[in-house]
Amino acid sequence: MDDDSTRRTGVAIRVAVVGAGGRMGAEVCRAVDAADGLELVAAVDPSADGTSPAGVEDGPTIVAAIGDLDGDRVDVAVEFTTPDTVRANVEALLAAGIHVVVGATGMDGDDLAAVEGAATDADRHVFVAPNFAIGAVLMMQFAAEAARHLPDIEIIERHHDGKVDAPSGTALRTADMVADARTTDVEPVGGDDRHPGARGFTHRGVPVHAVRLPGLVAHQEVVAGGVGETLTIRHDSIDRSSFMPGVVLAVRAVADLDAPLVVGLEHLL
């Protein structure tokens, strides 16, 4: 892709934000607007059609239809919508010739395979991160290292009551990393017949407990148990601004990825 517009010397990367009317989308709009070398040129959100992104002076008017975007005026789109819309949005953006950075969770293995195929066909790249906070990425890496020595691990994730998916993408990604790192099989303890859900959801042998309450933002504990000891690894995002350095990093990097699809911010650090 030698003619990729995101590599134009001395010209800002033109960014669209899909989901601009949501709390995360609005934060992304502000971060892109403030970042050197990025230009917020478009915003999409059906619920906020005709308004402007919150906190962005002289920003673009939010439009309702993702079909208004195309690669002639947008280099990279940041997708922060919902689990039921993210795949279709990503495929539409790729078809329009736009690289995509995905922060929305909810895509499973089949979805990712389909997106990878669409990116290959479009000669564009997709970057997906279950969590854009640097500390959260480190927490997941530390959990994987702990699993090599203390394989009995449970995950407790806590998010605000507006988060529609549970468990979180971060928790599922952490469970995958723990399962891949374990050197012995672990059989999680189950609930009794009267309370089958008391032990939470189990993903690849790792129990995951999800909490949704007002007042929270995004928090996760990974608790490992051994003979006479426990190890707790915890990360807290106390403000959505914690995710923005990772988002900006991904926007700057997505055009130069070595594969059509890359999952995990650790690959950019």
C-alpha cells in the first residue's frame, strides 16, 4: 500500500469516530482533536445526529449514517459502538477503504475471522484492543506470567452499569492469556445444584465474575491461589481518559501493521 494516504508526509491522519455520541466515543473525539498529527474529520452516531462531539470546538457535525464515510476523506476510523453493531460497521468501513481501530467489544472468533477476511480483501488493516489502557495491558501480561506458576486463577471484573456486555472483553482476553500460559490443567470448582451460577461464568477453565454498578468505570482483579498464599493483580481505570493514549497510539500505527488483523495493545508497546 505504497499510496496509503495515512503515510502522506507532513499531513495529518484524518480520523472518523463511530459511536461519537457515547461516553467513550466523545472521549475519543476530544483525544483525537487534541493529538498532534491527527485531525478529527468525521463523527457518526445515530442517536446524536446533527450535534457536535462534546468538548470539541469547531468539530465536525455528527452524522447518523456510517455510509457517509469513505476513504477519500477518512484515513482511519475508530469504532466504539456496541457488540451488536461492531462487526457490520467494521466491514462497511473496510469496504469504504478505511483502516479501522476497534474499541467496541463483543466480536467472537468467527467475527474476527470474517473481519480479517474483509480487511485482506480491502487491502486495509484492523486493530482490535479489548482494553486501551496501558496499565490494563500490563495487568493481563502479569496475569499470564502468574499462571505459569500459580495456575489456579479467578477473574473479577467491575464496570459501570451502562456497559451492555458481560463478561468484559478485557476479562475474556485475560482468561485466554491465562489458559494459554498454564502448564497444568485446572478444574474449577462449581456451584451446587441449587445455585449453578454462584461460581460465575467459566471461560476456558477460568472463572470470571462480572459486576455492573453505578459509580464504577472499569476495574479488574486477577486472583491466583497457591499453597498458603494468594496473589492479586489489580487494575483500575478511574477515568475514561486512561484509554486515550492507547487509542491515539493505535490510530497512528494501524496503517503500518504487519497483518490485516492485529488483536491486543501489547503488540504496539
